[in-house]
Amino acid sequence: MEDQVFHLREKNISAIGLHSANKLNKKTFLNLFAKQHYKFIYISPEKLLSPFFRKLFQKNPPRFIAVDEAHCFSLWGHNFRPEYRKLPSYFSSIYPTPHLALFTATASSEVVKDIASNFDINKNNIYAGSFFRKNLFLSLKKFHLKSQRFLYICYLVFHKYKNQNGIIYCITRKEVEVLAQAIEKHDFHKQLKLAFFHAGRSQKEKEVIQKKFIDNKIQLLITTNAFGMGIDKSNIRFVIHAQMPSCMEHYVQEIGRAGRDRKQSFCELLIHPTDITVHENLSNNPSALKKITAFSKSKKCHHKKILWFFGEKVSDDSRCNACEYCSPSKDIFISKMNSKNKINSSQTFIKQQKIIFRYQQYPEFFNQYTAIGTGYSQDVLK
Ligand SMILES: [Zn+2]
């Protein structure tokens, strides 16, 4: 929200963000509001439905309302942000009725149906683009040991994506902090500028981290899904899911933060069997969890699985050339493996071995990381 307000203000368009972290001077606000100073008001559902703003907008109806990240209505409205579900009845209580537009980059056909029926949207007014992002190379790896997964993350951030901007997503705050600490400890040259982000950080800390990340002063951000909404940063080259996300919608939303400048970017989904248990303990939506588990198990083109999930028609025999199953280099690799000149060692493996060798100097951090697993309650989510 603050990021969008900032960009509008840069273009001399008056805007304000109204949310729980913004201490509002009501008198000043009302004064400017009465003068129609604000072209755009950004407001969270919780704030909008508070008695003060509820009355204000009923008396002074806005001409136009946009609901951004509209899939939250279906994904979050039933659980920890119930105000989302109250928006349709509130909007219909405003007269004259404002024009309404809802936007989302990640809505399955079920979510679209849910939004359309609740906000009374005619099907002729629903527009959908393709979910296919050909500049995102998708890959998925399963690990039997958490230690292996951690080493692979080290390989990615210190070697494969060295000097590039990226995000690592974890499920819980605790996991975010431990992973950040462990990566920092393994940064032997102290070159990686990283920070961790989750809903438990202070408002000031969040603002500083967000700004530094956007200004390329922080290279790697380790975060829960609390980070990202409304953030517009074009040069994110990689997104790593250090644990399985809770649902397909979150996964697609989060990988969608990579490569917005349309340059080649990479998305790595790293899975350990206990990720499912962590979600189950957090009481995340079981049917959504089932769907992303099925996604992770199916050995088919990752892009096509995403398109099918969101109801796009795509033939089974086409190749995306942007995932590990369809990559041209996969064929080259297989043909080399079958040729007389077999590959004896892979660079990846050698680099991982080097990291293992170095890790042996810091076993206590490694053990701390691998001990993290299940049992977190709802209050550490986000
Ligand atoms: Zn593919």
C-alpha cells in the first residue's frame, strides 16, 4: 500500500494510505478530505469497516472503488481477515453506487466464481489474461533431509544466483529468522546483503527493509508471505520457496514477483515431507493444501499444471521451454548421459561439497537449522 502511495506521490498525484500502522490525524485528514485533496485513498478492509470510515464513505460516496488482490476475499475472508467477506454488503449500502473493479493475478475458477457471485458481477464483465509467464523458469526439488535442502539453498544464494536480487519464502516467522541467521553465518566473505521480514517486525523496521530492498540496498530478502503485496520491484531474478507454500494461489502470486521486467528469472520450489505437517499444524485450508501437494507430486510441465489449475485450456503435448520438464537443456543433459562421454561429476555437486566442508566449521548453526520443523501455532504465521 505504502509503495503504491509513494509512486503516485512521485507523479504529483495526491494519495494516502490508511491502515493499522498509519497513525492518522483525523482532524487534518477530514480537513483535506473535505477539500477533495485526495485523488486516491488506499484503505485496508479492516479500516474501511471501522465505524468512522464506514460512515464517512456512506455520506461521501467515492465514484470508484478498486479492490486489489481480490483473491483474498476467498482465501483469507473465511479465516483470519473476515472483513473481506463483509465488503459486498458494505459496497451495496453506499448510494449512489460507486463503479467497482476487482483485480487479482491469482484466482482459480472457483475463486472467480465466488467473487463474481458475491459482488454480483456479470460473467461478460470478467476478463482474464494468461497465467503463462515464459520468462520464469520453474523447478521443483524434493529433499529427504532438511540439511540437504539448506545446503542447496546455500548453493543457490552463494553461487547460482550470486550478486542477484531475490526472495526466499518460508512458512513461519521462526523459520524465516533461523534461515536468515544460518545463511548469514555461511556467508564467509560477508558479501551478501540480506534481511528478514515478517509480520512480527516493527512498522519502522518493515518500512526500512522494504525501501532498501526496492533500492537494491538489500539483495536477498527472507520472508513469510507477509511480504510482497503491492510491492513493485522489477528486477527480482529469483524466488526460492524454502518450504512448500500453503496453496497454489500463494505459490503463483509469490513466483510472480520475479522477472517483472520480463527478463529471464528463476523460481525454485524446495520441498521436505514435514512441510505438509507444518501447514496441518497451522490449520491451513486442507483442500488447498491437497491441491499444491498434488502439484508437487505430478511429474508434468510445471507451467501447464499452473494453467490447468487456473482453468486455462492448454494441450498436454505442448512444451513450455521454461520448466525442468520442458527445458531444451534437459534433452542435452539426457543425451550426454546416454553418450559414451558420460558426465562424471556435476559442478553443482562439487560446489555443494565445498559448502559441506565449510559448514563443518559451524555445526551448531547447522544443527539449529535442521531442528526446526513442526509444531508452530497460528500466532507465528505471517
Ligand atoms: Zn514445462
